[in-house]
Amino acid sequence: GENVEQHPSTLSVQEGDSAVIKCTYSDSASNYFPWYKQELGKGPQLIIDIRSNVGEKKDQRIAVTLNKTAKHFSLHITETQPEDSAVYFCAASIGAGGTSYGKLTFGQGTILTVHP
Amino acid sequence: GAGVSQTPSNKVTEKGKYVELRCDPISGHTALYWYRQSLGQGPEFLIYFQGTGAADDSGLPNDRFFAVRPEGSVSTLKIQRTERGDSAVYLCASGAGRWGDGYTFGSGTRLTVV
């Protein structure tokens, strides 16, 4: 089955700096890669996702890049703010053409702390 | 409703007891998923429903775990003869499409087995 590795496990940055979180996956059939933000006591919230037919996607201060050949994808947060502090999870799944549903395999998570 | 609702938010039970965890998905969402999240870990897949049927239950750890979705909306996760190792946050998510994209998680039920 799919295996997703996420690094680093903790990341501490100053407000205004950039933060980068990296994930690798094992199953070359995976074609959907979402990122989730989880705050204490809440469920994961989707913040951005990318499909295997594109290499990069941006949404304001957040961007995701995908390298299918190397089987890794990254989350980039620019101009970090204290409210970005949370646990971030990457995930991978196989969509249409494979098992055609949204079973996600998650990474282990990154605790991001943004210091004012 | 506006989001995925899970009840109870917290459940403490004694080892060996039976528990039921409830999930109310977003209205109209046909896909429903259960995940389990242990402390400091990412969520792990348990079971997926498309409509009323369990399309994939490969993540259920053993036969003490069972889930139903009789009318294609509300789902109940049932755990028999609970063990201390079952302690975790149980997350439910629902989605409109057949892909994993955009599905919405609830806040979870924190189960503690003492």
C-alpha cells in the first residue's frame, strides 16, 4: 500500500519568514495530493491540493509543488503569521482509474510554530 | 447542516464496554469516511461508504469494529469489547465526489478507554 513520509516533524519560524514542508510517497499510482491544517481540538481542514497533471498550484500565501518523477511534493507558506501555527498534514490518494475513491494516506504531521 | 457533526465530542468508557460513535455528514454528500487519529500521528483510514454500502472496510483493525450507514446519511461506528489501545480521536469526513478532493472532516470524537 501507499506510504507517505513527511519532514520536518517540527518547524519554528519568525513571523514574515517562509516555511516549507516536504513529503514523499511510495505508490506511483497516487494522483491526488491534499494538504490539511489541524488546530487543537479540531478536525483537519483542507488548505490546498494538487493533482498529478500539474506541477504547481498557488493560493495567496500558500503554494504546493509536485515532482512525480521523484515522488515528492512540498507545501510552501510565505509571509507566515502567528495564526498559521498549527499541525500540517500531507496526504496522497489514488483517484479515478485506480480505486476511484478518496482513501487518503496521511503523513505523520509537522508542528509549525510562527513566533511574533 | 453546515458541516460534519460528530457526537459525542468526548467519550470515556471502561475496558470491555461497547461504544457507538455517530457522524452526521454534510447534507447530500454520498461519500463518508471514518479515520482514527492517535496522539501525534496522522489520521489512519478505517472505512469508506458510498451511499449505504461499505465500499472499503480494509482499514478496520479487527472484528470488534463495525460501521453502518443504513439510510445513506448518518453513520455509526461501533466498537465492541473496547481495549485501552482503542483510545484515539475518531474522525468522520464526508464528500460530494468520488475522489478524495475537498472532503470535509468533523471535529472528531475523543475516545478514552480506562
